Amino acid sequence: MRTMTQLPLPQLHFGLLTCALLLVPPLYTSCHPTLISGQPQLVMERLSLPMFKFNWTSISCRACQVLFTMLDVALLSDINEERVARAVGEACIRLHLADEQVCRDITELFRDDFIRALQESLLWPSEACGLLVGPPCGKFDIYASWNITLPKDPKPPVTPPVPPKPGSPKSRVLFLTDIHWDIEYAAGSAADCKEPLCCRNDSGTLKWRRREAGYWGTYSKCDLPLRTVENLLENVARAGPWDWIYWTGDIPAHNVWSQTRKQQLSALTVITRLIQKHLGPNVTVYPAIGNHESTPVNSFPPPFVHGNRSSAWLYDTMADEWSKWLPELALKSLRYGGFYAVQIQPGLRLVSLNMNFCARENFWLMVNSTDPANQLQWLVHVLQASEDEGEKVHIIGHIPPGLCLGSWSWNYYHIVNRYENTITGQFFGHTHYDEFQMFYDGETLTRPLGVAFISPSVTTYINLNPGYRVYYVDGNYQGSSRLVLDHETYILNLTDANHKSGAPQKNPKWTLLYRATEAYGLSSLFPSDLDGLVRGFIGDERLFQEFWYFRHKGHVSEPCKETCKTAVMCFLQSGRYDLLQQCDLLNGVKVRTIPC
């Protein structure tokens, strides 16, 4: 980190105590600008999360710059790292940002990697404050605009998709995301607690009229016991056969303050082998990496970071565990940067992206956020080769591209525009909700040309039923569009599963919540169909409230109206981050985020 001026080392008494807040807010990742039912005010206050009361926008620009200058000077000497870390913990405790033990644990977990990233970054204090406080406080040049290079080959004429002929083959694709298995989940423990994650033996004592954790899961800030994950896999195995499976990450629980590499790798291994056990050797699973797979959470250094701070410990284990599903060339790319491409069938290629290289919460991007790992340029090469071969391409990833860093999101949107004839499916998770984001032509932003489908989570976090998705894709035949024709969402109704006849069900069933074409009166789920659905939400309140109910997997207490509805409409139409910002500003919407 560069310093604004060479000051004598200040007394760290107040400075470090407050500057240290830099380390705390980003530690719990946020999902996306979303509405909490019944709350009309929602925005991109990404650092204003339920477990933290501090918000960077509450301090002045001058104070922020002074504090970062002090931190900058302090980090010039490795001797001060220990003092910085201690001050972080004290600041977290004194400002009541989290429980005392959580503050101390998470400070210890994050300190080495985060301080090293700060030391290697080129941020001036004004640039850091431009990010945290807002553009009037400085320009965050490290995230400045950058462009990938597209081939000179002209874009082929656009061919509007047509529905397949009756009786044409369809591919049935299972989609799993955001499992978040909590090895310490304890039925009967406190479902309400002061920690960021409850329903555990250390969640405090049950108090009068307090809720307790259910056997199969809980409507609260709780993740899932392993028995629920196994029950899901047993049910989907019976519901097969599946042509293939997409699995877009986030395996461990939300106890991000106390995770070790050994625990993360154990969760990866256990869930991978359970999937192999229950789904069998005859179906291929195509995984993508979530932001919770690493520890510290969101910490994904680009490939130029070597040694113990690199992600090799994670990528190598993934490659070993997933070698039954992926060919050697894909495993090589996975080991390098956590992404890969593979042919699913003749005429259909899959690209699995590491979306952590677009995430604001990945603090390693402070060092360099320009196309980390050269991933988007690699994507262009894959798409051009597929276009030349006449292949269609599906893209999977964890974080939806509309929630990525501005330049990354803009470039991805640009790529989707250029290769709209080739990219016929985009599939993501991360938000835990059942939703989607539209892509439009780059010239007028009116012609729908793509959809990023965002599937509901397996986990209950927060206040949700467990769920999974089934996609019906135009099948394996000559001339297939490979587009999504329909999808179904299945849930485990926790009210029934936990309390049937006064006791938990022994083998609860996952039931169909809805089928998209039937629920919304659509013939298919082509981009034009979903664009029409979004427009229909404007005048059809019943239709929109039905979507709101499905969005929460059948567990929502209040309707979404007025400002809430406006914010949701912004989100659905904004497959690009700057479009979401513009829509929010235009409509005066403030959107809060939830942690995922």
C-alpha cells in the first residue's frame, strides 16, 4: 500500500483501533442487493450486514483518509502487524460488531492474508475511502475500467430461437447450489442467537419462548445437518435418471470466523463422495467453486500468488475429488485457476467459471482486479472456438455476473452480447433465492438476448425451506438450441417435516413447489419469454406476488410492494452491475444486503 505522506509512526491507541475496522466488515460476504420482506428500504450498503452495526458510510471522508494513512504507515513495518491485529479485535469488541469470541477468532483467521494483500496492493488511502465511503471521497483506481479483447471475426447474424418440435428430446439437468452443511448443527439448540450462525450447541441456552432448532432444519440463520443433505440426495437419486448435474458450490457452513483448511477440505470431500455414492457412477457432475470453499472466506488469490498463500491447497483437492467427473485437461485448468471447460455432448460445451475473481469481497483483488487469472480472455477463446465449431455453450458459476465488480460485469455482459448465438444457458447460485437476471443487446438495452438463471439454495439460511432445481433443456439432436425450456423447483417443507404428527418425519419427501411454464403461463423460458414475464409483473400484482412467494421457496411472511417491488424489478432487469446501480439511483431505491 502506498502512503500519502511519510509521517512519524503515530500512536496506535485510537488510530489502529478504528482503522482496524477495515478488516472486519468485509469478512462476512454479502449476497446481493435484496429486499427483506416488509422493509421498504433496501441498497448497496454491502458493508451494513445484520451481524455488524458499523457502516463505513457513517464516517466522514476526512476521518477515513486519516485512519487509512495511519494504518498504511503502521504496516510499513512487520513489527506492527501484531499490534494491528490486536487493535482489530479490540475495535470489533468495543464497537459491538460481533460477539467477543467471534471478533477474536475472525481477526486471528484473517489477519495474515488480509494484511499481506494490503501491503502488496497499490491503494492510496483516498482510493480505499473512495471504495468504502463513496466516490466523492476518492476514485478507486485499482478497480478502474478495463477491456478484454474480442476477436476480429464479425458477429454472425442473430437467429431468433424457435421452440423445438413436439416430441423432440429434452435433457433433464439437476442443479444443486449452496448446500452449506453445518457439522455442528444440533436439533433442540437455540435457533435465535447473537452469533452470525445459530442452531449449534454453542448458540447459547434456550430461553423462555425462544425457538429451538428442528430435526431437519430451521427457519432462522441456520444451515443444514448432514442428514438433510443425505435425504435430499436419496430423493433426487430416486427421481432420476439425470442427463447430467450442475453443482455451483458453497459447501461449508457460515461459521466463517472459526474455519480451518482441514475443515474446508473435509466438507468438500464428504459432500463430493456423498453425491458420488447416491447419484452413482453413470451420471456426470459438473462443479463450480463457491465463495465459501476457501478460508478465510472469499480469499481467492489470483495465480500470481504462490506458496502457502495461494489457493493450491483447495484447487488440488478439488481436482483429486472431481477426477471421476472431469477429463485431465479440465483438471489442469482447475488446478491453475479454479475454472475449466469441457464437452458435455457433441454440440454442447460447458464453461465453469471461478466467480470469486469478480467478487468485491475477495480482498486479493485490491492487488490487481484486471481480469484476474486472465479468465475472461480465456472465456473468449473458448467461445470463439465453439462458435467456429458450431457448438452451443452453457456457463455455470457461483456468483451471478450482475453482482460482480463493475468492470468485470461490464466485460462479461459484452461477451454475452457478442456470443449470443453460442451461449444458450447461464446458471448461478449464491443469493439463496429463486430468481434470474436479464441480458439485453448492448446498443439499445431493449432486445432480450440472454438469461442468468439463479437457483435456490439447498440450505435454509436465512428463513427458507431447503430446495433444489431441475432444468429441462432442449436435448441432444441435430440443430438443438440447447436453451432452457422449463424448470421446476422442489422444496422440503420444514413445517411438515419437523412436526408431522407431533414428531419429525422419518423420511420426509421433497415436493414440487412449482413448474415455471405452468405457474407463469409461458410456452418456454427463452429470453423473450422471461422479458415478457418481467414486464407482466408491472401490471399484474397477483403474478408478481406469486413470483415473490416462489423466490423465497414457499416461506415468506409478507408481500413485496411499492419500493420493494421496484428494487426487485431493478434486479431482474440488470444482468450488469452498473445497470443495477443506475436503476436503483433512477428510482431512489435503497437496497440492503443479506450475508450468504
